[in-house]
Amino acid sequence: MAKMIRIKRGLDADRANYVMQLGELVWATDTRELWVGDGSTLGGVKVTGRIEELFIPKAEKAAANGVATLGADGKIPNNQLPALAITSTFVVNSELEMINLPAQEGDVAVRVDVEKNFIKLSSNYGDTRDWQELYVGTGNVTSVNGEDGVVVLGLGDLNDIDLTGLNSNDVIQWDGNTWKPTNPANFGTKEFTGLNDTPNSYLGFEGNFVKVNDTGDALVFESAIDGGTFNGTTSTLARASKKVVEQPSAKTETEPLVGTRPASTRPDPQAMPKPKTTTKGKFIIPGRI
């Protein structure tokens, strides 16, 4: 008989009540598990317990409730993957065309007629209940003045503008309720007496002048403008209610006013005596020999 070394062995129930020596091995024949003693633990320490933590049991590979494996290409084989849903997109022009699509759950229908998108549900009613409109949020402008799509507005499209009677060069004026066309010629006043800073009537001011008032903020009628007085050395000019005084010249000697000619020293022909005629027909000129 060949010589061999055999470790201690027995039923697992017996092993549980046995304290193995440090390093002693025990094999449970009914559970087929290996145990090692530490000198104090009843039943010892299971040797294969750590191995199970580090390695995946073969029975759990590529199996339900187990783990997937990799093929030779480094990818998970198709037979270990669930069925995949591949979404298709269909562009249609009507609701009826969308309903009749050969669509599957998750497919998308782009409705050109209403510019909206719908996704196919799992139901098969054969009507619009099989489709759910995709939510696009409220941040985008959905309509302008009640119009959607590409909107180009004119003045007449606005609810508070009435263009009845609009003519060339008119302007739009607010009347308290509506904007209406108005001729600019109707604005303001065309009369001098209709302004806020002018007299409100011509009556009683015939022949008067117009001047700026003393406070400098309006125009008034003035009956006369005083030219002032002159005393030879000082000239006082009165213009409305303001006076300008010319200072006398610094010279003490009398001199002609600027801009005047000195009196001529030549005799005035009109003041000279007329020549007299002698009896012999000769003229006698006074003052001359």
C-alpha cells in the first residue's frame, strides 16, 4: 500500500464542536469544506471562505443573477444583453399619417403641419392615444399677437391702432384709447397771439412795438420806444426799460462829435451881397477893388 498523508476528516456537525490546534486542518466530508484551526476558535476557520470573496464562482458566470462575461472581441456577447430599443424618426405631414406609421415604442414623429414632435408609447390603440407630444418648455415664444410661425407684423396688425383715413405724411397720435393718423398741420397754433409767451390779443395795441418784458421770459406790446436825451457831453439812450449811458470824453477842450465835419470857413454864397450895376453898365463887387 502506498504511503500517504491524510488530514483529519469527519462530518461538519462534529467539526463545529471541535477546537483544532494551530495549523491543524479538518475536512468536512459532507459539506466538502476545508477548515484550519487557530488553537482557540470552536470549529476552526473556513479556508475556502476567503477564496470565495476573491474569485467569482464559475456557476455565476454568464448566468442569471450572476455576471456577464466578455467575448474574444472584448465585448459582452449579444446573448447576454437584453433586447435594445432603436429609436427611429419619421417626418409626417398630418395626424393620420402619424397614426399609420409602422412605429415602435420610443419612435419619434415630426409633425410638419403643426410644427410639433410626438413620441410613440407602448400602447396600440391605433389613434392619437398611442402618441405623446414632447414637452418643449415655456421659455420660447409660441406666438406673436396671436400669430405663430414666421410672423411679420405691420401697424394694422396691432389691436390698438386704427389706420382708417391714413394719408401720406400723417403721424400716429394717441387719443386716450387708440392710435389714429393725424395731419401734422393740425398740431399747435399758427397765430402769434396763440403762443404761451405772447399777448393773447391784438385789440387795443394798434401801432405798438413788440419787446421782451422786464423779466426776460415773454414778449409784450410797447406803445413807444424812447430814444433818450443829449446834453452835449452825455448821451442817455432809453431802450424800453433799460438805459445805456455814454461817459463824457476825457479831453477838456471842445471837439466836434465823431462822425461830423467841422464848419466851413468859406463865405456862404447866399449871405454875400449882390453886385451892383453902375450907370455905365459896369459891375461893382463889394469887398473887391
